Amino acid sequence: MTQLSVNVNKIATLRNSRGGNVPDLLKMVVDIEEFGSQGITIHPRPDERHIRYQDARDLKKIVTTELNIEGNPIPKFVDLVLEVKPTQVTLVPDAVDAITSNAGWDTIKNRGFLQEVISTFNKNGIRTSIFVDPDNRMVEGAAETGTDRIELYTESYAKSYSSNKKTAIQPFIDAADLAHRLGLGINAGHDLSLENIAYFKNNVGHLLEVSIGHALICESLYLGLENVVRMYLNKLK
């Protein structure tokens, strides 16, 4: 079964919009794990507009599954990850002012930098993953950095799913097969939803984990958080 890691950034965004502690991020994370999620993902950005750096420290104390921290490995982020020591760190090349992640790494151009950062995390017992587009050159480049896994950036699949899902899925099938041959674990995320997740999981081989946040929280407004988490788990069997 592919594991589900729930990204809770949107819960933090809602909390921050009123300046208090409603909804209670920590309580909701406890609930999400009780509903069956096998991991929790957070993506603290430098301006802390949703997940705050202190949230990462607080979540480390209560998460009983796997904690995955995503972000651009600027010095402040690296220091946070080394302090918190999550199960996994996912390296994402997002700009400071990015609304959301919008591209994978150029693993060829940034190979030296990624090797250095990944070596630091590996020495501290933290599993590493690199956010990449479904491009075989980028997958090959990732394998040369020493990373444990890649996370396939699935926006292109989600955008084209309703019009031509067979064409949309093919680059991801190819990238995952190559990654597996190169000894990399495979994660995926971005714009995956209840509508498109099962087809992705059933066609992309060796898929270890998906990270889902925006769609899951939006769907929960209609269907309820507990129902939606369990619906994802059912589709990922």
C-alpha cells in the first residue's frame, strides 16, 4: 500500500488568518493520525505565512507516524531540520515569494549543492527526498546526489488528467521505472486529489508515499476530515 502523508499547511493558514489558535494545528494533527494517515508533511517558508518554524518543533514532539519537512534548503531551513530531525526532509527549489511549489530541481545544474546538503542530512540520520519533474535527465541527476528518494511533481498530471489521463500519466510511469532501476525510492505530490489519485497509484510503479494537502483539506470542507482521510487510504490500497 502506498502511504499517505497529509500536508497540514492549509490548516496553519486558516489558523494564522485570525491570529489565534483556531483551528488548533496540533490537535488536528493528532486527529489526522488517528484517522489513519501514515505521515504528516509541513512546508515552512521563510515568511512563516502558514507553518511556523515553532510548529515544526512542536510537531516533532507529538507526531507518532512520520514527519516530513519540505522546503528550500536555505541556511535557516537546514538549521531547523537538523534541530528537529524529522523522518524525512524533502528539498524543494521554491522561491521566497512563491505562492506554492511550481517546479522541480534542475539536478544537473545544482548537483554539487544538493550533494552537500544531502550529505549533511544523511549524516544526521534524516531520510532525503528531492522534488523533481518527471524528466529522466533530472531523475538520473538526482541519483548522483546521494538522495534516498525523489518526489515526483505531479501538477502536470493533475492538470491534464480530465482531458487525457493516459498521456498525462506516461512521463510519471517512465520516471518512476527509471528511478527504481537507479535505486531511488519514489514519492509524489502536488494537486493530487480524490478524483485522480487512484489512477496515478495504479499506474505508477514502486510508489512509496504521496503527500496531499490542498485538495484533501478542500474536500474535507464538504465531506469531513475523517471521511476524506479514509477515502484516500482506500484508494491507495
